[in-house]
Amino acid sequence: MALTLSESAATHISNFLAKRGKGLGVRLAVKTSGCSGMAYKLEFVDVASDTDLAFESFGVKIFTDSKSLAYLDGTELDFTKEGLNEGFKFNNPNVKNECGCGESFNV
């Protein structure tokens, strides 16, 4: 069981944490939301919880909880730039369907 970052995502997160001046890494989780049932939640982590599961990719820590890991196992978080648009992309092998707007998914 693991979560990973692409090199591009790790670089982007590392640079942002450096500019921010604090933080241990990022938290990747899922929440019930949207028309397909689940949505990703991404936030910076300043203090790890005792119940957090931690992974490391390209020197950046990724935190999650055991409930979310069941839906996220094998996911790679990527950072992409397409023209003027840039952002994180979740490459989750567990996704069976996504809503038309791309905001939610189900497994």
C-alpha cells in the first residue's frame, strides 16, 4: 500500500513549503461529495497526527488516514501544466467512474 508523487509534484510542493516557511508535507484524503460519491482533499500538514500513515516520494512526505488509503492505494499525485492551466492531477488506479465535471469519483 502506498501513495506517491511525480517528480513534478514533489518539486512544486517542496517549493511551496519553502516559500510558506513551514510544513511537513501534504495530506491526501477523500471525502463524501459530488455527484459520483467521493472527492479528493489535499492540504498542507504542519503537525502529523498519531493516526496518520506517512509515505515519502522524492523527499516529500505524503500523509493520509487508513480509511482514505483504502480508496487511494496506488495513487500518484502529479503536477501538470497545460498552456495557461496548471494543477494537481490524481492518477488513481482504483477509480471506476468519474463525474462529467471531474470533481468527484467512485471506486
